[in-house]
Amino acid sequence: MFALAALSGCGLFPSLDGLGASDAGETEASADGGGDSSNDVVTHPFYERVVTIENLATAALPAGTTIGVPFPQSQMQTAIDAGKMRSDLGDLRVRGAGGERDRLVDAAPLASVVWFSLAAPIAAGATDTSYAITYGDPNAGAPQEDGAKVFDFYDDFAGASVDASKWMTQGTMSVSGGVLTLPAGGQGALTTLSLPPPTTVEWRAQLTDPTSDPDAQTGYYYWFGFQRNGDFVPVDPWIVWIARDKGLVGGEDYADGCASICSDTPFAQNASFRFYGIERQPSQTVFSIDGAPSYTTPATNDQALSLMIRNFLVTSDLSVDWIRARARVYPEPTVTLGAEQTL
């Protein structure tokens, strides 16, 4: 999916390879027009782009609903090149009637999206223009970016151990440097409490050896996504990304309308960090990888399932950088970003 203190080199999201490397800055303007630099006043224009949210549903969007604002990467780059926005996006803020909102920002290869949650409900059929994205302060302090205030479920593994308030655990695992590691041969597993059926989960994960043998006794490799509710029993129901053979990964649905396993054609797995997503819509499930949909299966999606991460590989660690989940409303609200205005 699913987050940025500094995009460049950030473990939570990949480096913004396509965005500029210089910090934003504005030209100094002399207060008296003279040459005494001690009297110069530095002026920095601030910029605003209004966010328009149209609720297309027949019920209100509740406070706390996660909103994703598309902010095209080309437009971000233009603002950076013009010295209007910092290259680390540290000056980018989401502001509303109640003040600054916590925000996370996706970087390539995901589409550039600014995420925040609603401070107040939006009535059915109503349009809200009370939020705006602002930028332009080269000396801005750290933004508010608590992912737990943006998504219904969020973990960037920032501590030194697994958060017991979010996960039940089994087997061997560790947390270090903002990464969860389920080590080779440790048969590590995590599961959450159940989540509402119309839910999307996204995560960034890596295998150190995609060609590893499976566990000799069970024949299992690894999987992550939705499975069961409150236990570690490795049987249906599940909606997961899973390996069934060495070096391959694919999406599988064995729940909510798939009486037998619904699966796509597996494709090659690699040893890079990759982005995975599963969107449980009311009538279908959509699997995506590296930001692109790859497999869709019909489904009713009326079961509350838990998030599951599991590794049975003999010679490969499974590392997870972050994971996020959010409830969805259908039809989804229309979210647009207005033109840049100087404040």
C-alpha cells in the first residue's frame, strides 16, 4: 500500500530516484534594497493545493477514514526543481480546519500518494474542500507522520521487538532497524486480530533466497495476506500471496466465494524488496505487486479474517519493512488535488 520522514534512503518507502536531490530554497530579498546583508530579510513563499473529497456513497464517510490524495510525481519534481518544495518532502503538510494532520507519502515504484485520515465525517453525497496540501518552508521541522493515525492498522516495526498489542506470534523472529525478520528455519509467524471484510492490506517485504527449499516436514514455503481469525492453523480460509514452488510467487483465494483454490499463474520471485497488496472488495479480490494489479478473482468477501505473515523457508529470511491496512468504502470517494496557489 502501507509514511515518510525523509523519502530518500528511508526504510519505510523506497528512495525517490526520480525526484531532485537539492533542498528547496528561495532568493534573499533585501528589506531596504541596499547592500548591507545584515539587514536582508529572507522571504519564503508558501504554497497550497486544495484537496477536494466527494463522497459518492449513500452513507457518511466517518472520521478516521483513510484518504489517499494523488500527487503526480512529475508535479512533485517540478516543485522541487523550482525550489518550492524540499527534496525530502519534509516541508509537505496536510492541513485542515482542525490544524495539521498526520500524513504518509508513497514513493516510486508506487504512485505518489499523500495519505491522511479525516478529522470529521463527510455526509453522504457531500463534497469537502477543508483540507489542503502545503509546502514551501525550507526550515520546516519534522512533519506529523504517525501511521497509526492514518491507517486502521499500521506497523513499521520501529521498536526492538514485535508489538504485542498488534500481533500474536509463533516461532522465531526479530525486529531491528525498522525491519521485522522471520529467519530461515525459524518457522516464524504473526497474526493480528480480525479486520473488517472490505479491507485492503499493503506491505513491503523481501526474501534473501527465493530459491530456498521448503520446510521438509510440512512442504510449506512462505505466505502473507489474510488467513483465519485468531489462530495459526495453516488451513483455509486464506487470501494470500504465497509460494508453491522454488523461486515463484502468486496470489491465492480460498475464502469468500472460492470453494476451491482460486489462483493466478505464479511468476518469478526475486531477492529485492517488493510491494504487495490485497484489496478485498465486496464482489472481487484484487492482488497487486509493485503497485500494479496482477490478479483478480470473484469473491463475496464477507468474512472477517486476520493478517498473517509466515516463513517456512529453510535457507531464506523473510523481512518486512512495513505493513498497513485500511477499511474501504464503495463506491470510493473521488479525491482530487487542486492547482498550486501562492500564500
